[in-house]
Amino acid sequence: QVQLVESGGGLVQAGESLRLSCAAFGTIFSFTDMGWYRQAPGKQRELVAIITSSGRTNYAAPVKGRFTISRDYPENTETLQMNGLKPEDTAVYYCYSLYVDEYWGQGTQVTVSS
């Protein structure tokens, strides 16, 4: 059974940085895409960043230039470096992976105070 485990969330002040990590367990394959989504209270889950197996990246407009996604391929690990955090970045962040099916982590809370 595939399991994605996130770490690195927490409470920070505006302008500070956090680094999220995600590791997959129980896989015998390498994911094609890995990424991060987030969901703020009362809002829909939204894409933050995606990285393909070839290293191509795509960022949501609100985080472009502040967040950096990376992964170790073919190992199924990824990180999200978040700099210049803003209160509107406050959300539960979910690790996402794709190999035929979608896989999701349990989520990690990121809270940015003003």
C-alpha cells in the first residue's frame, strides 16, 4: 500500500521561510508527477506546484518566485521550499503524486501570522 508522508509544516511569521518534505513508502515504481496542493479554510484545494519526472516545473501564480519545488528521481521524495511567506499562504498543504493513479498525503498545516 502506497503511503505519502509529509513533514515540515508549522507556524511562522510573515516573511519567514519553511521547507516541506514528502516521502513515499510502499512503492515499487517512480512517480511521473509529484507536487503540492493546499487548502485554506472555506476554500477549495488548489495547486501550488508540480514537478515532472524530467524536472519540468509549474507553479501557481500566487507562489511563483517565492516557492521552489524539487524532487529526487527516481526516488520518490520531494521538497517545497517556501520563502517570503504571507498570511494568505496559510493552509493545509498536501503532497501529491501520480503514477496511473493519484496518491495524496495526509496534509501538514502551515500557518503564517502577520
